[in-house]
Amino acid sequence: MGASLMLITAGCTLRVLAESLAYSGIRAAAWKVIPLSAFAELAAVLLFAFSLAMRLATPIPSWFERRHVNDRMSIYWLVSSYPATGRLLVEHGLVTLAAVAEVPKTLTLREAAKPMAPRQRSWWKSLATSSKTRLPRSLRK
């Protein structure tokens, strides 16, 4: 994303400078620079589109790491953002989620895990391990 921003900034700057020199008749060579700026701007837009498509194709965004999974997290946000997470939470023993047809918007992981207090620590460990395996390979440590 940063590269596309720098490229489009350079292309626009180059175009504005070249147009002001070319249209005013100061430098005839500036007419040859205008198509180069157009290609730079087009490349920037294509690079941005490619980067956006790659980010959307990633199952879990690169900013979503293990440290972001905590007990204050809203289950509604987690399940609506990552639909496969609902099944994952039920597989790891979150019976509260399995019992409801629609996830309440204010339910947190801490509140949902209360009924399983005796084995809550092992549940968190398995959830952390599972979320780590779903990270992009570049972020796994």
C-alpha cells in the first residue's frame, strides 16, 4: 500500500510539473514526460488493487495476532468477522455459543467461558494454539 501511495504521488507530481512546463512552452521536452507520469499513475493504481486483493484473500488479517485474542473480545465481532471461528469455539468446548441460535452482540469471551470455569485455562491454551495456526506463515513465530 505504501509503495502505491509513493508511486501515485510521484506520478502526479511529475505530471503537474511536466504539464506546466509543456503548456507554457518553456520546455518542449516536457511533452515526453507526460506519458511516463500516466504510466506511473496507472502502475500505482494497479499495485494498490493487487495489494487490496491479496489482503482480502488472506483468511486472517495480518494485524490479527495471538495477543489480540483476549477475554474482553466480543464473540459477535469474532464470529461475524471470521465465520469459521464460531465452529472453532464450539469445537474447543464453548458450550454457551453452541446453545444459542444467534450470538448476542454484547457477549464477551470471558462471559461465555464462565460455565466452563474448571477447565477454562486449558480452553484458552487450545484457542491460542488454534489462532496461531491460522496466522499467515510470515507472522508465525
